[in-house]
Amino acid sequence: MARILALDYGKVRTGIAVTDELQLIASGLTTVETKNLIPFLVDYFEKESVERIVVGLPKQMDNTPSESEALIQPFLKKLAGRFPKIPVERQDERFTSKMAFQSMLDGGVKKKKRRDKSLVDEISATLILQAYLNRM
């Protein structure tokens, strides 16, 4: 089986998570600068077999799209154009940043490391992917 890759897309940074080949476990992969995301994915897809991409779907509490969705839509078009054979799905990402920060607190991550926003993005991508796997 191929992996599933998840993205917590952001204006500056994008957190990335992947499953194992059996698609059972979601693990954080890395965080990349968003401007370097497509080249990173090209390189990753050359090395690993990826079945689908899951992109976080930011929503407000009233279920309407959040402001950041406007940034994601152009990226989704670029993603579909660059990787037309890899399906893209969306997963609600409400509260993932708060849950990521809380998991760092619960895990005993030191204060200096908790300030690292890239770690929050990577954990958020992992939470998005795990929610997607739970829904499958």
C-alpha cells in the first residue's frame, strides 16, 4: 500500500504528516516553508509512494470557511495541476493548533521548544491525518 500524506497549509509554513505503508499510524514528517512546498512534494513523491493527499479544511465555529481558506484554494489548484493522479481530500482542522500545543504541554516539551511554531504545524498535520484515518 502507499502512504497518505497530510498538509496543515499555512501562509508561511506548512506542516506535513504521513502514514505508514499500511495506513494505520499517522506520524509527523516535517515542516517546510510554504514557498518550498511543491518542490518538497516533488522530491518526496519520487522517493515514496503516496496514494492521496489530505489538506486541512479550516472552518469557523459556525461551520463557514475561515479566512485562511482563501489562501488554500489557489494552492489546491496548483496541487491538482502538478500531481493530477493523486487525489486530494479535505479534513476539518478546527482546534488542531490548540490540540497540538496541549499535546506538547502534556508531553513535557520544554517552553523554548514549544515556541517553535514549526513543531505546532507538524503536530497539527499529524492530528489532521489521524482524524482522517479515524473517519475512513
